Amino acid sequence: MKIGPSEFSKGGTLRFGYYLPENGDAALRIAAWVVGSNDQREYVATVNTDGSAPDEGFVYLKTWSENEGVPEALQVAGAIELIDEHRACGHALAVKAKLTPAALAELAAQNPKRPPLAVAS
């Protein structure tokens, strides 16, 4: 899935994976990042927040520093739907987003050994 430019990035291709579980938390937390034309990582879009994991099919996105404009670029590309909910991350706020069916399909294709997420529509 191609992602357009944001404040500090030319954009690139969206990649998915999972954060490693912490402190006995069994919930899978989706990680998303964008790689440029040289296959080097442009930025990590998601943040692994403290506390409970977001619902399946949802992520928290960084909105600060090099990630300014990233949530909007992901939404324009059809990867996410922004939700009007935020979570504190230090002195900044991460915004909650729901992965679109197209993004969920990419997640499954890029991580074939993981079971598909049971996401309510």
C-alpha cells in the first residue's frame, strides 16, 4: 500500500508487523512503518502505548516530531480511519485509528503466520 508524503517524509510503502508483548500482556499490538524507494525506513507510524492495548484492528499513531502529518497521509491513502480519541505518550498525544479493510488485508498478507484479526465491522 503506497503512502503519500507527510511533513518530513516523501512517503513510501506501508509495512506491518507486531510489537513484542510486554509484562505478560498477550494482546497483539500492530506496528506500522513506511519504507522509502531505497527500502530504508522513513518513519514508524505507530506507538506501543503503556496500559491496555487498543482493540483488534486499531492502532495508536504518533503525531509529533517527524510524524507530523503522518496520520493524515495514512488516511488519505485509505489505510486508516482516524478516531477522535487520544492517549498520552509522555508529553505528547497519540491518536487512535482504525485500520481499513485494505490495510487489514495487507497486514495479513505481510504476516502469514499470524491468525487473521477478528475485527467487527
